[in-house]
Amino acid sequence: MKKTVFILCMGLSLLVGSCVSSIAGTPTSAKVSTKTINTESPVSNLNLSYAFTQANDHPEKVLIGVIGEAKNSLDIAIYSLTHPGIIQAIADAKKRGVAVRIISDKTEAKNKTQAVALSNLKAAGVPIKINTHTGLMHLKVSIIDKKILTSGSFNYSKAASTTNDEVLIVDRDTIAATKWDQEFNVMWNDNTKFANF
């Protein structure tokens, strides 16, 4: 009896899986491609890589390296921006002639350390906006040359780099980066929800 129930359950699972694949437009015989992530290093030659703070992957170093790759544009939407090395990498990108824009959170912008960082970047010629809407500007995103994007839980702060459970994800997918850049532009051009710092 148990064997029969097991066989019926397996058959039902295969049937449901087949239906779901057909509905999704994927033939059941097709191989699904997945991106393999290098688990031995926070930086890989693949499209997608990651760095965990608690795994000593040093997401701040990965992010600084990615920012260092910027040649044309660097758009950043970040809740907390206080890490000196990351702030310096942004300033260096601006000095190299990269078009840098930052959107941050109005509450965090009042934090003394972040207020100084944003003021220094603004003085260096970086245009900065903060949200005026009631919610938080809680994104942690950088878009580099519309080719590379970073996301995850990682704020650009010392705590995120040392003591928090955080992850930085780097995606080198031009299509995704372009779409994220379009969303950044929607925010940047929305003068009702965002204002100059």
C-alpha cells in the first residue's frame, strides 16, 4: 500500500511539474540554465557574485573595486553612506570624470557622519537627492556604466562591513543594469518624492 501511494505521489508530482513547465512556456524536456555562483571567492568571472560580511568576504572591498571600474556613470541609491573607503571611492570616481549621482534617505542624511559625507561629496561636485515622501529610501544599489549593478542588504557603513549579517550582490548583466538605471532615473526625475540635498 505504501509503495502504491508513493508511486501515485511521484506520478502526480511529475504531472504537476509538467503542467507548470508547459504553462510557463518551457518544454518539459528543456534544460533550465542557472547561473553558478563561485562559493570560494566573493569575486568571480561569472555574471553573478556575492560577498557576505560574516564570511569575511569583505563586501566593502568588493564594492570599492566595482566602483573603481566605473568609466562613464555611477548611480547610487543608498540608505546609509558612512564608510570612509566607499566615500573615497565615490569621490575618486568623480575625479576621474565619471558622472556620479546619489539618492539617499532624508532621515539618514541628518545623521552627523552621513551629513558630513554627503556634504563633502556635494562640494566635490556630486549631485545628491534625498526622499521627501513618507517612507524610507531604503535601497542599497549602485549602477556602474549601465553594465554592472550591486544590491543586497549591504549598507555602505562600517557596521555593515564588520559586525552585521550582510550581503553584497554584484550582477554583471547589462540588461538588468539598464533596467535598474531606468528606475533610478524615474526616482531622480521625480521632483515630488525627491529633492536636492
